[in-house]
Amino acid sequence: MASRVAVVGAGPSGLAQLHSFVEARNQGANIPELVCFEKQHDWAGLWNYTWRTGLDEYGDPVHGSMYRYLWSNGPKECLEFADYTFAEHFGKAIPSFPPREVLYDYITGRAKKNNIRQYIQFATAVRWISYDETKETFELIVETLADGSTRTEEFDYVIVGTGHFSTPNVPSFEGFAEFPGRILHSHDFRDAREFAGKNLLIVGSSYSAEDIALQSKKYGANTVTITYRSAPMGFSWPDGIEEVPLLRKLTGSTAHFADGSSREVDAILLCTGYQHCLNFVEESLRLRTANVLYTPNLYKGVFWLGNPKMMYLGMQDQYYTFTLFDVQAWYARDYVLGRITLPPRAEMAADIDAWRTRLDGLADAFEEIDFQADHIADLAKDVDYPEFDLDLTRENFKKWEHDKEASITGYRDRGFTSPCTGSQAPAHHTPWWQELDDSMATFLR
Amino acid sequence: MASRVAVVGAGPSGLAQLHSFVEARNQGANIPELVCFEKQHDWAGLWNYTWRTGLDEYGDPVHGSMYRYLWSNGPKECLEFADYTFAEHFGKAIPSFPPREVLYDYITGRAKKNNIRQYIQFATAVRWISYDETKETFELIVETLADGSTRTEEFDYVIVGTGHFSTPNVPSFEGFAEFPGRILHSHDFRDAREFAGKNLLIVGSSYSAEDIALQSKKYGANTVTITYRSAPMGFSWPDGIEEVPLLRKLTGSTAHFADGSSREVDAILLCTGYQHCLNFVEESLRLRTANVLYTPNLYKGVFWLGNPKMMYLGMQDQYYTFTLFDVQAWYARDYVLGRITLPPRAEMAADIDAWRTRLDGLADAFEEIDFQADHIADLAKDVDYPEFDLDLTRENFKKWEHDKEASITGYRDRGFTSPCTGSQAPAHHTPWWQELDDSMATFLR
Ligand SMILES: Cc1cc2nc3c(=O)[nH]c(=O)nc-3n(C[C@H](O)[C@H](O)[C@H](O)COP(=O)(O)OP(=O)(O)OC[C@H]3O[C@@H](n4cnc5c(N)ncnc54)[C@H](O)[C@@H]3O)c2cc1C
Ligand SMILES: Cc1cc2nc3c(=O)[nH]c(=O)nc-3n(C[C@H](O)[C@H](O)[C@H](O)COP(=O)(O)OP(=O)(O)OC[C@H]3O[C@@H](n4cnc5c(N)ncnc54)[C@H](O)[C@@H]3O)c2cc1C
Ligand SMILES: NC(=O)c1ccc[n+]([C@@H]2O[C@H](COP(=O)([O-])OP(=O)(O)OC[C@H]3O[C@@H](n4cnc5c(N)ncnc54)[C@H](OP(=O)(O)O)[C@@H]3O)[C@@H](O)[C@H]2O)c1
Ligand SMILES: NC(=O)c1ccc[n+]([C@@H]2O[C@H](COP(=O)([O-])OP(=O)(O)OC[C@H]3O[C@@H](n4cnc5c(N)ncnc54)[C@H](OP(=O)(O)O)[C@@H]3O)[C@@H](O)[C@H]2O)c1
């Protein structure tokens, strides 16, 4: 069995990995030495809110992309840990769409229960991962951020859970260099109140565009214009939010769109998604992919085809999140523990191909949900991750899609059934569109 | 003679280095192979304005710290290239405090004249510099940003001119996590018009604090409160700008200061300076220093004491800029060309010590100016950098200090005498405090 396992990142994925090993040990298994490197001062990844933007106190890119007043955009009954329910954590039933602080509390609650913190070296960044063919070990160059000193450590396995919603994709448009206002990517968005009274232009038509448009309006923006490249989101937006075709250029503060229309804007928000940034991994081990539901070169979505001792968690686009990371972590753990043997490379490659071929043929969000649920089922069947009602989560997601169509400001007021406990979530005491306070204290009141 | 020289960065320092070699060749010398790596798409370093903030299109930290409507804060008669005067470049006399675009044009004008661009690989970042003791060469890991591919190249000499005003120093204060508005470092400041009508809090009391306070007011801020740690700047500020002791904490949008006073603010601007960030240099070659007029471990301000084939340009705090970079570049060039021999290490260390001891004893800005002028003289005496009236530049700087005391909004209206041509600068057609247009076209009108 392996002697040393490196886990890179202590976000939901990295924490799931550490947790999975401790669960095995709790059930009597011998587990390898675990070392988790986390560049932030605290755990929970994106859920660890920071006011910082751009570069942090060490001159390193800020990881955080979450903003104030961020509420879960999917029902919590689609991401509930099968071995640590919301009911267990909060001691009571809570509504389906919690604000960030509540999910932070939940994620870290499970980690505290298993005393996971002991494995994590905080304010420590992994700078380079390479593989030594002769020694058959990985070498990690690791930096202690406080003093900038680096050291090299050797590991038998590496599991990367560094997320992929932190390095912004920042396109440019004609006239940006002269635009007389703020231009920012959603990665740097923090507080909607900054834009109260302003006319905002939002570029993009996915989750960030949707949520930041709504939030800006909720906290006082005058108008929000959303400009799309491929297709509008098409929701019934509240007054003051409107979708228009793609931005062509700016002249001063006038935005000109593909349909010939134009509008005066005060600030521009690029909700144009993120890049997978694994520039701390040597090229032969580095995942390169767009934001898709099944990436190239990762068997079972986890194992690097060129060297399966190199593993990645959570590198897919995400309907499912915490449960997905859990089953991936369980699978990685069982491989490390020797409980699972991987097939020959050609077979792994064929399996990836089959999934990616199916991916290419998906027609809509409903098929995408089933696809990702099937990926979870594909892993879950081989590991001892506790039972939960996966089919109910499919239904929950599909109901959620319909709820959003019905009311984009009202979908977060709906309640869902837990796939773990079978109980129904209560309604929140205040409709989301009216609720300006996102604190845990108010939410749990 | 050396075969290969790497120049890292094509800002004013890197361009000075390339130019110095070409000047030697123009005068008949054999010069080594020169390769300059520049991570931006264009040259001139900080003077190459970008609307981008945070991370760039490659996920790399944005280098640019300059903002719209930035005018030179020192007289151009203190930074004039001795071998390429303003009169030569513009074909006429121009005022003493040009806006950014004009200085960009001037810097790149000299570089174009000598066809320097041929040596530069743009959108190419140096990721790691190490020294191989056995081969006695430097190895540079270099990344082509467009496709993220890396390669290793060998060089006999490395000259680093990557600047030190791009990685922000970002302190935190109690209450930042809850402050309901934008918090940014001056590195991310771009357009003052964003803050029109707002009450701004500026932290810091040096050049950025001074200039951004004035500029924000000029473009419509309601009030600007400047909070200082060590001492106020003490200028006669225009109405609406005020200096107060250090910020203690924020409660909501109320800023509380060390003198017990408090104020409502809409946005917070950290003008708290920069860090030398040379995290692409192996530790044994890495300069670590605060922003000072003479750094540790650099002989003549240029040569790395532990290995003088590793050189740094422009790593000092700066009264002098372009002329300083020029004489440093000339000195580095002559060392590479074998025209200058460096003394034994102990002698170099003693020389550094002597300068740093003198530095410790400096009483005020006037003595600092003389100190840096003496450093320039110390280098200039050994190289063939063209003659210019260095003593006149000392006088110019001292006059400039007095002008700022007399009128912080009016000092940029004064004219100075060129240390190269002896002619006097004309007045600008519009007082700076009234001039909202910073374009080259308007300036040269
Ligand atoms: C704006 C936004 C809102 C979201 N909202 C939701 C939501 O409502 N519900 C939901 O389920 N999901 C949401 N997500 C999706 C989110 O991706 C997941 O919930 C989850 O955070 C992913 O976990 P992760 O551990 O894979 O990555 P992350 O949470 O990104 O954590 C990665 C960790 O790795 C660390 N790290 C990175 N590089 C290094 C390095 N070189 N060395 C050491 N440490 C490193 C980081 O500091 C970080 O702590 C949202 C994402 C964004 C961007
Ligand atoms: C806001 C601001 C205003 C200023 N105003 C003035 C002024 O009015 N007058 C004045 O004289 N000076 C001013 N300065 C001072 C400025 O430092 C100098 O004028 C000058 O730009 C320094 O030149 P440099 O080449 O040393 O560094 P920079 O101008 O910073 O150039 C460094 C170059 O190195 C490149 N680089 C960095 N890292 C890498 C890497 N790893 N690989 C490849 N390339 C890399 C960068 O992209 C950049 O092009 C100002 C500075 C700031 C921050
Ligand atoms: N809890 C919440 O409320 C919340 C809020 C925000 C985000 N999130 C999460 O954050 C993650 C990321 O979501 P995201 O919306 O930031 O990224 P995303 O889903 O990858 O979407 C990126 C969007 O940017 C557009 N785009 C990219 N390049 C463009 C260009 N050059 N010009 C115009 N448009 C361009 C894309 O358009 P095309 O469609 O044309 O490709 C797409 O609409 C998701 O997991 C999401 O669930 C959650
Ligand atoms: N052309 C222009 O008009 C222009 C405009 C801006 C900048 N510049 C140039 O840019 C360069 C950088 O100038 P800069 O002003 O950004 O940096 P700087 O000169 O290094 O000054 C940093 C300031 O931040 C303060 N500070 C640092 N940490 C702090 C903390 N924790 N709390 C409170 N205050 C803190 C320092 O205070 P202490 O004094 O207490 O240490 C100092 O006043 C200079 O070369 C300058 O010429 C030029």
C-alpha cells in the first residue's frame, strides 16, 4: 500500500477526499499518510468568502469567486452528503436554498466531525507537480506563503482538487480601453450595492450572468442589460432586466449590439466563465479541458490516463457538486487502498470515449442532468459510499429547471425532498426576492 | 565573450538594456545574442496602459498599474534620455509634465529608432530562472502564453528588468469583510469617473495616495479622506480632500480613525504600495527587498552578489527613472562585453554596505535626491553613457519638491530646463487642474 498521498486543495473536493480516507480508517482500514496543501488560510474553497480581489496578500491570485448575498442556485437536496445530512448538521429541517454562510457551515461541519483539519497545511501553495519515472514518485514543489520559501516533497499518489471556477475567462471588446467606468469579471464581483442606481451591462448567459443580474437589481441597480453570444436565457425577467444580442463595441459609454440597438451603460460585468488553470502541473500530467460534463483524459472522471496515480476531483461542469465530489473521492480512495484495480489503458480510453460520445449527443439540460447522474451511479456502484436516492435528485433537478422557467425570482422559494431522509424542506420565512439579509442567523431563525 | 544574454521584461529597463547593446554595436562592437522575454503583447512596461485588472486573458496577474489621466508626477527634465532628447523625438519643445501616452510615445520612439523590437518575444513569460553550477549557465523555463507550452533555454547572463510596482501590498483592516462597497488597491484603479459623487477613503500617504486623491477629486468625487500610518503628506489640499490619522476599523460603511473621528465612505482605495515579486527566480538568486533607494545584495545596484552574471535593473525606489535605468543598463552591458571587471566579492559587499549605511542616515527628500543622483554618477563615470547635466536634474527635483509644497494642484504647470539641450520647457496651454483631456493630440496641440 502507498505510503504518502498528496491532496491539493481543501475545498469541498479536497475535504471529501480526506474525509473518505478517515471514514475507511473509522471502519478499520489502514490508511496512507495524507498531506493536504491549501493556499488559503481557511478551508471550504470557494465557500470561504473573501473581500479580496485580484492578488492576495502574498501576490498570489485570489481564489475566491463568491460574492456577498450569494444563495445556493440549486436545491440543497441535490448536493446533500449521504453520510451527513442537513438534518444531522442543523438539528432541524431547513429550506432548500441556503445562503453561502449556511453551506459553508455544513461543509465544514462534516470536516470537523472527522477532525480533518489535522491533515491540512494552510497558506501553503503547490507550485509544481512532476513525476519521476525512475523513482516512480511524484515530486511536489511546495511554497510556504508566509516567507516565500519552497521545499520539495515526494508522494506516491497525487489528488488534485483545486477547482476550476477561479481563473477568469476575460474576453475583450472594441472600445474597452476607452470605456469610462468599471469593467470587471464576475470573479472580482463582491458587493452589488456598489452598483445601486447604475445601468449595468452583463456579458454572458449562464449562471453567473443570471444570478448577478438578479442580485444587482435586487440591491438597487437602475437597469441591467444582458448581452448573449449563443442564446438568451429567456427567463421572465423582472422589470429593468433585459436580454439583447452580443455586444459589438463600445463608443465611450455607449454599448452597441449585434441587432443595431445601443444603450448607455455605467459599468460592465463580464460573466464569461472560467478557465481550468493547472499551471502548477507539468505538461505531461496536466488536464486541459473546456468546462464540460466529461473531460478528455480522465478515466471515471478522475484518473489521469497517462498516469492514474495522478487523480483529479471535480473537474467537470457541475449540476451535481458535493455528492459528485464524494463518489469521485471514494473511488480514488479505493484505488489507493488497492480495493479497486483499474483496467488496461486502452480499456480506460475506450470508456472515456464512450462517455464523451454520449455527451456530444445530449439535447438539453434534462439529458445533461441524467448524464451526470449516470456518471455518479457509475462510480457509486463500485464503492461503499452510503445509499441515497439518486433518482430523486434527478427529479429534483428537473423540477428545479421548470421552477426557474416559471419564475426566475421565485424558484428559490420552493421546497424539495431530501434524498437521504425523505423529508420535505420547509418554506423560507421570507421570499428570496424580498430577503436582503443573507446571514445564517436570519436564515435559521 | 558571452554567447547568450536573456533580458527579462521589455519595460523602460529592459528596453534600455537592449538599446545599450545596439548602441555598442552601432559603434563597432561585437555583441552577444540577445533574447528579451516579455509577458505582455506590447512593450514599455507600466506605460503600456491596459483596461484589464486582476488576471489577464491567460490567467496571469495583470502587470499594468497605470490608470487613465495619469500625468508624469516628476518633470520630464529629470528623466530625459541623454542620447534621445524630447526635442529630437517631438521635433519641438513640449511642457514638463506630459500625460502617460506622451511618455509611452517617447520611450518607444527611441526603441523604434534602433529597431529593438526584433529582440523581443512577446506574450512570453519567464517562469523559472536557475543556475547550473556545473555547466555555468542559467536555465530559464519560458512559457508561450498563447498555448501554455513551456520550454527551457540556456543563457550565459540574465538581466531582470521586471519592475516592482505591479504586485500590490494589500493590508486588511477590521470590518473589510462586511464593508458594503468596493475595496481596491491602486494597482486595480483605472478610471476616476467611476467614483464621481462618492465619498472615498484612501489608505496610504505616498505618490499613489496623493495622485489618486487629486485625480478622483478632479473627475468628480464628492470627498476624499486620506488616512496615513506614519505621517500626513501635509499639502494644501483643494476643498474636499482631507488627511486623517490611521484607519482603526470599519463598522458597515463608517470608517473609524485613530484620533476617534469617523466618517461615512462609499469606496476604499488602498494606496499602500507594492511588493518586489520575483517568484520566478530560484531562491539563491532572488532579490528580496523593501522599496528602498539602495537594496541589499546588488553591487552598483545591479549585480547579484552571489552570482554577478545575474543582474537586476531598476529595483530601487525611484526619484530618477529612465536615466537611472540607462546607466545601470550601460554598466551591465560593459560587464557582459568584458569592458568592466568586477572586484572580489568582499569588496563588492563592502561597497553595498557603505551605500546602505549612508542611506540609513538620510534626513529628507533633498538628501534622498542627492543620494540617488550620486548613485547615477557612480555608474556613469565608468561607462560611455552620453553626457548630461546631472547637477541640473538635482536642482530640478529640489525645485519640484518646493513647487509641490507651494501648490499640489499647480506644480504640474511649472516648466523646467532640459539637462540635455539646456532649453526651457514651455507652459502647457491649460492648467493641469482644469485639463480633463489627457490625450497626446491635445497635449501637443
Ligand atoms: C460564483 C460561484 C457560485 C457557486 N455556487 C454554487 C452553489 O450555489 N451550489 C453548488 O453546489 N456549487 C456552487 N458553485 C460550484 C463550486 O465549484 C462548488 O460548489 C465547489 O466549491 C467546488 O469545490 P472544489 O473543491 O472542487 O473547488 P474549490 O471550491 O474551488 O476549492 C479548491 C481549493 O483549492 C485551493 N487551491 C487552488 N490551487 C492551489 C494550489 N496550487 N495549492 C494549494 N491549494 C490550491 C483553493 O485555495 C481552494 O481552497 C459555485 C461556483 C461559483 C464560482
Ligand atoms: C502608477 C504608477 C505611476 C508611475 N508614474 C511615473 C512617472 O510619472 N514618471 C516616472 O518616471 N515613473 C513613473 N512610475 C515608475 C515606473 O516604475 C517607471 O517609470 C518604469 O515603468 C519602470 O520600468 P521597468 O522596466 O523597470 O518596469 P516596468 O515598467 O514595470 O516593466 C517591466 C516589464 O517586465 C514584464 N515582466 C514582468 N514579469 C515578467 C516575466 N516573468 N516574464 C516576462 N516579462 C515579465 C512586464 O510585463 C513589464 O512589461 C510610475 C509607476 C506607477 C506604478
Ligand atoms: N450560487 C449561485 O447562484 C451561482 C452564481 C454564479 C455562478 N455559479 C456557479 O458558477 C459556475 C460558473 O458559472 P458561469 O456562469 O460563471 O460560467 P459558465 O457556466 O461557464 O458560462 C460562461 C458564459 O460566458 C459566455 N461567454 C464566454 N466567452 C464569451 C465571449 N467571448 N463573449 C460572450 N460570451 C461569452 C458563455 O457563452 P456561450 O453560451 O455562448 O458559450 C456562457 O454563457 C457554475 O458552476 C455555476 O453554477 C453559481
Ligand atoms: N505619475 C504619477 O502621478 C504616479 C502616481 C502614482 C504612483 N506613481 C509612482 O508609483 C510608485 C509607487 O508609489 P506608491 O505610492 O504606490 O507606493 P509607495 O511610495 O511605496 O508608498 C506606499 C504607501 O503605503 C503606505 N502603507 C503601506 N502599508 C500600509 C499599511 N498597512 N497601512 C497604512 N499604510 C500603509 C506607506 O505608509 P508609510 O509611509 O507609513 O510606510 C506609504 O505611504 C512610485 O514610483 C510613484 O512615483 C506615480
